[in-house]
Amino acid sequence: MSTPPRILLTGFTPFGNDDINPSWEAVRALDGKTLGGHHVVARLLPTAFADSERELTLAIDDVRPSILLGVGQAGGRSKLSIERVAINVQDARIPDNAGEQPIDEAVVVDGPAAYFSTLPIKAMLKAILAEGLPAEISNTAGTFVCNHVAYVMLHLAERHRDLRAGFIHIPYLPSQAARFPNAPSMAKDDVVRALSIALEVAATQRIDERLGAGTLD
Ligand code: PCA
């Protein structure tokens, strides 16, 4: 019997002032599920530049996925943010969980300035919105560990014909947002539903749709 193709879905450990990371809470809920004929394997990555890259590479060797989707927390964002681009920059405003704080260093020395997601981001957006869940296309994954992992995923995918990759940032959970006067949040069950929809679309659709989702700022 042939085994189904696999999706490697990653979340992160808590970082900064948080003791929970919604990305891991959501991602682990999808571990073992079948979506769009693909078996989902969830893995936890450390929120540290070097360690995340090492763990990611080990997980890819172990899982041998055909789709990589990284998920990370973006406190302050109000919607599920489907990232379009990862840039070849590390510029950390706070130290990572290993105490490293690179400033204006490359993710991959001599790598291209940026990579675009190779998942059908507009089709994913459309399907999530159709379910009444908040989502947007984002044109920056920041310059911290999430962007680093997104760039490394796309750098590896560039070398493997049958590997596609992308990244999604998610808002705070309501319990995290409650600490601030006006911080937006998204309930875990809604994030899990939105991620399942995104993965169904990514697993079953290679060609993206034409749908305006740009910004003026
Ligand atoms: N968010 C951070 C790193 C880990 C996470 O969940 C980021 O956006 O870079």
C-alpha cells in the first residue's frame, strides 16, 4: 500500500513576554489529520534562529513532506496573515530564545534577496474568507525567527522539485490579548479551522487564482 503524501506543519515555542504560543496550540490540533489527501505531521520549532533551522532540517529529513507550512504568532495582527514573501534578512528587535540577536545578517549568505511563497496564497485566502473567517495577504513576515524559517523553507523547496512551501502568521489568542487595552485576537478553534482550509487548498491546488488582495501602504 502506498503511503499518502505528507504535509509538515510547524509551530513555535513561546518567546518574549509570552508563556504560550498560539501557533503550536493550533498546529498540534491538526497533527495526524488527513487534509486534501495529505497526512499532516505537526512539529514544534524553537524560537531561535539557529536551532529552528536545525530542527526544521531534521524534521524534513524525517517526514519527507511535499508541502511545508510554517505557522507563527504575530501579536497585534487582527487576521490570519498568509505571507507572500520571505526576505534574506535577520534583524532581531529582541533576543531569540537562545539569546542571539542578529542585526542585518543574511539568512543564507549569497542567497537571493527574497523568495515568494509557492503555495496558492490567493486561493487559500478566498477559501478562508468564504467560511467567514478573517484572513489577509501579508507582504512581510518580519525580520525575526518566523521570516528566517519561512526563508529557509523556501530556500530548501527551491532545490526540491516536489516540495512547496509557505508561511502563515496568526494573531494572539484571546487570553494573550486580554493583557492589553486594544489588542486583537482570534480564537484557537477559528485558527485551526482556517489552517485546515488553507491546507486543503494547498494540497489540492497548484495554480493560484487571480484575486486582488494588495495594499496601498
Ligand atoms: N513568532 C515570531 C517567532 C516565533 C513566532 O511564533 C516571529 O514572528 O518571528
